[in-house]
Amino acid sequence: MTAHHGKTISAAQIIGERGVALAKERAHAMGFLFTPYGPVEAGIDALIELRDTLTGEVGGRLVAVQIKTREDRSYTAETDLAFEFVCDADDVAYWQKASLPVIVVLVRLSDRSLYWKQAPTKGNPADLEVRRLRISKSADSFDTAAADAIAQLSVDQAQPGIWLPPSQQPDTLLFNAVRVCLPATIQVAATTHRHGKDALGALLDHSDHPPAEWVARGGRLVTFLDIENTVLRHVTDTGSIDSFSVSEFSLHDDEDEQRLFVELLNRTLRAQLDPMLSWSKRLKLYHFPPDGPAIDRTIRYMSLKNETARAVVKAKRRPDGSVSYVRHSAFSGRFWREFDDWFLTVEPTYVFTRDGVRPDRFAGERISKLKRLENNAAIRGQFVMWRSLLTGFGQVPNQGDLLGPAPGPAPLLRFESLDMIGLPLSVPDDLWRSRDAIAPQNDEEELPL
């Protein structure tokens, strides 16, 4: 006769359930919805659904969770700062087929410590290095500080319209525009040349390099320059020169007058930037020209935090040293008015050439690829560089190689930085997956060539 034994639950099962309970407690503290799987599971213990902690709104964004629990044993190579954990090869193979992002949560009951890491997504599961998770005890703790980073995993960055629960930390917004400081006066004179093309032809009879900061239309010439002291006097009726307050043009309500004023601003800006930047009429972009035969050009400027450097012209070379193509930092600018103030919007981009001068026929594809790679910090860094150039006009640089023109006549247009806008909530920049190599001397990012 054999003794009858009842059903049993192993100690390992109890330890596992306690680990799930701790993970659930932490996930709920983050404001997420944590839903454990049933008793049958093949490598995923629970689902985390993102939730806006202010409104309670959920957006169908899910993260799968695998929980690994131990009672009190040390981890591999554990120190006060870090340790390692090697995932099971079958688990990794299973996770790599998942349609959801998967995180591994490591629970130790004795000290109630919980750490997390995204499950390996690439590589051969049989490879030990693929399966090895390196855990930082400070950066990878599974607690409220990890909420934003975990939420980020559910974002498909290739798709528009993404949603993230906002961080409860305040943030600042850097507006990609500068304020325009206009000259005090504007001059208008009669001209016999009805069109700007005719007036330019006449000016070239008097100078090989006539000024460009003027607009001729409908029998009058408008400029910020002093007409009598430039070659413009040769294409105007000297007795008809009148000086007006700039506000009579800058604040004009007539649409034709507004277009004329914006055209004058654009021509003045192009002339002002001409010593340093090239203007592409076809692309309507400003960009850095090559540094002579060497092509490559690096400038230094003041970033948001410190003095830094950026490669603004960079040649991609073949193994034999010949140039394959050249990338130029560029921007498009648009003048606009808000109430009584004028602003210039600055949108960073790139120009690609074959050799520093001739257009690259594959420029569209190269720009499209870079736009897919660059993140918020990279764009912000470029804008800060352009802002430094624009606001530096008319100022004496601290050092000769800092971004900014050499001292000379006061510029017609000056630009001022706008204050940052305070935001009550944020999505921190470090949540967006790093795709650029971070320059070691600053906190901005430089895209690979």
C-alpha cells in the first residue's frame, strides 16, 4: 500500500510569486497598469500598459515584462555599483520574436532590490555576449525614476503621432527663432528703372560689386542704406531721396508693402551673411562654403553650456583619398511679424555637394537619411550654432576662432536670442534613443558623416 501525497507548491514558485508582487508594486508606483499573465507562460510574466498619471488616459502602448527572482544570492560579478546577468538562450530567442518591446526585471527579495534592462533584440541567442545584461545599480533601478525610460520603449519612432506619458519634471522649450532688431530708418528714392534687374544692370556699369541691400519696384528704390553715400545714387533721382521711420514699412498693413519689406529683409540678410556663408538660390538655403582646397571646416562657438566646436563642412573620402561627397551645415530662414516685433525662424538642415561646390545629385537621399537619424539634441545643437552666428554680428569675438564676423561696420540687421519658455511637464531628451555620436566636449550631438 502506498502513501497518498497531496498537491505541492515548490519554494521556487513562492519566490517567483513574491517577485511578481514586488514588480507589480513598483510598476503601479510609476503610474502604469501592471497585468500579470496566468500560470501558463513561455517567457513573459506580465504586461505594462502606459498611463498618463494626470488624466488616467491610456493609449494602447504596452511593454512585456519577464521577471527573474532570487531570494538572497549575489549576482555575477556584483559590486556596489554594478553586476551582470546572463539570460537563457531560449528566452532570448523567444523575446526576439515578440511583437512588443520586452524588459527583464531582476528581483532580489532579501534587500527588495529591483533592476531592469531591455531584453536583447539583435544577435544570435547562442552568443554569450548577446545574452549578457550589464546592470548599473544607479541607472537601471526599477523604480519611479525609470518610468520615462520604460515608456520610451513603446514608441515606434518611425511613425508620426507618437504618445508618451509626460514626465512630472518641468522643462524648458528652446524656440528656433531670433528677434530682429531693425534699423531706425529706411530710405526711398525715385528710379527710372522699373525693375530690379534693370537697376542692377545699371549699377554694374559703376561697380563690379554693387550693394545688394535694396529693392526696386514700381519706379522706386527702397533700402536701409544711405543712398547718397553708395553707388545707388547713380540709379536714383538724388532730389527724391526721403528718409522714413522704419515702422512705416515694418508695420504696414498693405500686403504688397509687407512683401516688399520681407524681400528687403531677405536681401539685406544675404548681403550681411555673404562674407561667411554661401547662398543657394536654387535651394533657398544658407550654408558654409569649403575651407579652400582642404574642404573641411570646423568652427567654435558658445553652446547652451560651454564653448564647443562643430564640423560644419566635412568631406566623405574614398580609400584612395578622393572626395566622394561633402556635407555642409545649412539653414533656411523665414522672416515674420508678431504684433510689432519681427522674428527670423531658423531651420537647420544640410547641403550636399560633390566637391564643396558642385551640387551632389544624390543630395535628396543623403538628407533624407540624416533626417531619419538625427534627434532633438542634434537639431538643437545646430540651431544654437546658427543663433550664435546671427547674434554675434557686430560684436567683438572673445577669441579669433570663435564663430562670428571680424569687427567692422555695424550690421544693418541685428538679432537677439529669445528667452526659453518654461514648461510644467516634459519628455526628457535622453529618452529618445541615441543615434548620434555624442561629442566628448559638450552635451550636444554630431551626426555621423
